[in-house]
Amino acid sequence: MALLEITGLTYMTHGKEILSGLSFSIEASEVHALLGTNGTGKSTLAYLIMGCEGYRPTSGEIVFDGNVINDLKIHERARLGITMAWQEPVRFEGISVKDYITIKNKDADPAYYLEMVGLHPELYLLRMVDKSLSGGERKRIELASILALNPKLAILDEPDSGIDMLSTQDIINVINAFKKNGSAVLLITHREEIALIADKASQICRGKIVCAGSPREVAEYYKARKCLVCDGEVCAYV
């Protein structure tokens, strides 16, 4: 049985269908890239898996570790082992980096997890989580805090986005850190070169999985047939 199994998932909001009968799965300890251009439903799928407020399936099932989680709240899913690094780092301020990393796992070694995301502990442990940190530093610190949770599934939403975006090598290092922890990863991206980091990949277009397989196969398919619907142009899959 897959760690995450999504079957026939549909999500509608304001009369518009965002996801349309989508089926998708992730195995335990697998890194799975979800590839697609902006507006194709990538983040919506992530929010539905995480159980964010206002996001509940219109139809279909989300099964995690053998449990149907459609109606569970975000904190209940977190207890099952699902966590998410948002596209924009969480703006949680006023505590030290050390306390931020260990806030949900007091037994975690914050220095160890800072090293895993490429930050020197002696330079960051006692710094405050505030505006003195760059966007890239915030992303790394948030990823360190997620690693400290030892999640069964970590959802990384566009880790390569933003002004202070992480480099491809940074993301490879972070993915390797999650692998070392034994976590499965859903890696959401619009860049085919980032998808190549994964063990498996799927492409999403207009709320459906249109291609699934090896990262190389999916990246080549995506590169040749990018969905342009978000730019108001004709979708390549129609």
C-alpha cells in the first residue's frame, strides 16, 4: 500500500473546477516531483493533502498511511506525519532560531538540522527569527524545523521560488537530508531540472495528471508540451 493514495479527487471553488478526478500516489520514503506551470492545480493539491483551512475535496478520497483523511483538520494530519514547507517562508518572529527549530520537538538537535540545510550552527542558533534574515535563510531554517519533525511526508511547495531562491544544489542537499531521515517528499515545481532530483515524477495540467513515470521521461514530456492555459493561451493537452 502506498503511503499516500489519492483517488478521483475533485475540488471546486466559486463554481470553478480546479482539480478534476485526479488520482495520484506516493510510496514511503519516495521523492515524487509534481511538475506543472502556474495555475494548473499544484498548490491546490498540496493544500488539500495538508488540510488547509477552506480546502476540502468536493469528491474523491485522500488516504494516508491507510487512513482516509478527507475530514481531518490540519493539526490532526500533522500528528499523522504530514507537514509542509510553504512557497513563502512562514512569517513567525520573535524567538531564536534554536527555539524555532525545536518548538515542536524539544529533543531535536538544532545544530544538526541547521547543518543539514547548509547553515553554520554557530552563526545561526542564537539569531532571532526576524527581518534580519533573508528570504533564503528563512527557507532554510523552516526546512530545518520540518526535518526536526521527522515527518512521514514532507510537502515542499516551489522551494526554488522567490527572490532569495534556493539553488538546485541547495534543493538536492535538502532532498538528501529528507531521504536520510526516511521521509517521503512531494516536491512541487514548475522547473523540469528540479523534477530530475526526484525518484518519480508526475505532470499536472488543468487539475489532472497527464503524464507519470521517471523524472527524465516526465521532464522531457513537460518541456515539449508545457501547458499554457495560465497565460490565457490554448492548452497543449486539449
